[in-house]
Amino acid sequence: MEIPPQLQCLFSAEIEEDGESFVVDVPDREIQTGDLEAGKTYRVALFATESSPPRRDAGRQSNEAQGPPVEEGETRRVEIEDIGEQGDGIARVERGYVVIVPEAELGERVAIEVHDVQSNVAFAEVTERLPFDE
């Protein structure tokens, strides 16, 4: 998947029915961080996920309140699902959160260490290349 430089933000959301329309809620953090501006028009692309995230219940915390699902210094094992425009690997973790992994190849399984976490994306380095049978 090619990620264009015009990309303003990236987040996962459910499509909800609202009468005769359907709604995708934009997290408050996208407005607060300045990625988006209320009242402006944006082009939206929807991508299916392999597994749907659990449905939100009124009593549960929303994804926005939970923050990023990774922390600086954390190590993980991920699969590189896409390659970005600059050639960096792209992995997705909980809730579709994106982790950019330089020097990784499409389809490669790698161990990574997260070194920079932002509200909508994290950056990590490869610490080990893993065999596919692991």
C-alpha cells in the first residue's frame, strides 16, 4: 500500500448507522493535534481489516481515551503488511495503529523496538528478522 505525502491522519473506527445515514467518528485527538480542522472537507478512504475490533459499549473507554497501544522502548513481533512511499515497512497492531519500520520488507516477520510514539503512528527499529514458522 502506498501512503501519499498528503495523508493527514490515520486511525481505526467503526461505521455506525444513524437513521438513514452511516457515520465514521473522527477522534478528538485528530482535531486537537492539528491534523484536521473542524468544518473542512477531506477525502476519506476505507480499508477492511482482517479482523473487526470489538464493538464499543457505552460503558467502555473509547479508543481515543486509551491512547496509543505501544510505548517507547517496547519490543514486539510484527509482520510487515505494506511498504510506504519512502520504502519503509508498515505494520499494524491493536486497533489498526500504524508502526513504521525502516529497512523492513513486505511480508517479513520482524522483532522491533519502538523508539518514537505519536498519537496516530509510532516508529520502530528492527532488532531481529524472524523465520515465518515462528
